[in-house]
Amino acid sequence: MKDNRAVLVKVCGLTDTVEADYLNKNKVDFAGFVLFFPKSKRNISIEKAEQIMAELDENIKKVAVIVSPDESEIQQINGSGFDYVQIHGEIKDRLLEQISKPVFKAFNIKDIKNIHKYQNNAKIVGYVFDAAVPGSGKVFDWSILNDIKRDAKTFILAGGLNDSNVREAVKLVNPDVVDVSSGVEYDSGSGKDPEKIKQFIRQLEINNKI
């Protein structure tokens, strides 16, 4: 199925082991887990994340999603089974160097001007471009990404993506990865909806055939 898609897919904010099966069946590429951020309804413990990761297909890359981490949080992630770390907010240089896994640095429309600080850092392997409030399910003005110089780092588009707008997003932004969370959740906002995940993937398959 993945070979029919124009871009890779990251489903973020998993909270239950049953959701691993949804990602496995749809051959999703990345799974994201929100850690150490109680403000988020998707926040879970590392122990819970490891339970879910144990049910994921080995080909799905596991991403720890954290906000302005401290040294203790970094050490906990270093000792876990994640493949990548996605960092929102601030990260001190000395803490960044302590991370033993490749890093996706996240930016929103408020701090995107700071991207130059990370473009020459080999530890940063990708950028995530998100809305002003990550996890809000809101789309931002994609045209602001036109001025971002593309380099060898992975270009990940997030922020309010769903099955009704992801085709347009791919066409206009041409990301390497599309990152979805609220767009594949039940209407109640609690938990991932397997049918919405399927439809999201379906739109990308259609997009590649046009």
C-alpha cells in the first residue's frame, strides 16, 4: 500500500494499544507519542508508550514527542525504544547533544524564524511545521513555508490535516511526510478512528494517481 502513496505518513498522539493495529493495517510509516506534557489530552507515560510500541509493526518508526525537555526527560527517552525524538519549544545546546536518537525539530508560525539555528546541526534530521498551537487541529497558512530553503533534512507538514485537505497540502507544500493527529480522531476527540485513518491514507493514494 505504501508504494502507492506520494508521501510518508505519521500518525501522532497514540494513547491505546488497539490503535497500533490501525497503524499496522494501513502501513503507516511513523507513530508519535506525546510525553511529559500533561496539558495535552494525548499525553501518556513512557511505560504506556512502550506497551503500544510493542504492538506496532517493526517497520513503523516510533517518535517521542516532547516539549522543551529537561535532562531527566531526555535520559528517560534515551533508555527507551523510540527511533526518533520530536522536540517542540526550546532545547538547550548541551541537552540536544545528550540525545542519543535522531531529532525532528518542530516549529510553528510563532518560532519558524528560528529554523536557521538548526539547519547546520547534524543531530537534527528533520523539521516539523505545525500550527501556532500544536495539537489544536488548526491549519496554518502553508504559503509561509515557501521561503524555507529545502535541504537534506526530512520536511514534515503537520497542523489540522485530515482527509479533506491532505491532497491539497501535498500539492502545495510537497512535504516528505504528512503528520496527522486530531484529523484521524473520533468526533468526540478521544482516541484514533480506524475509518478516518483509512480514509486519510486513501486520499494520499488517490493523490498519487492523479
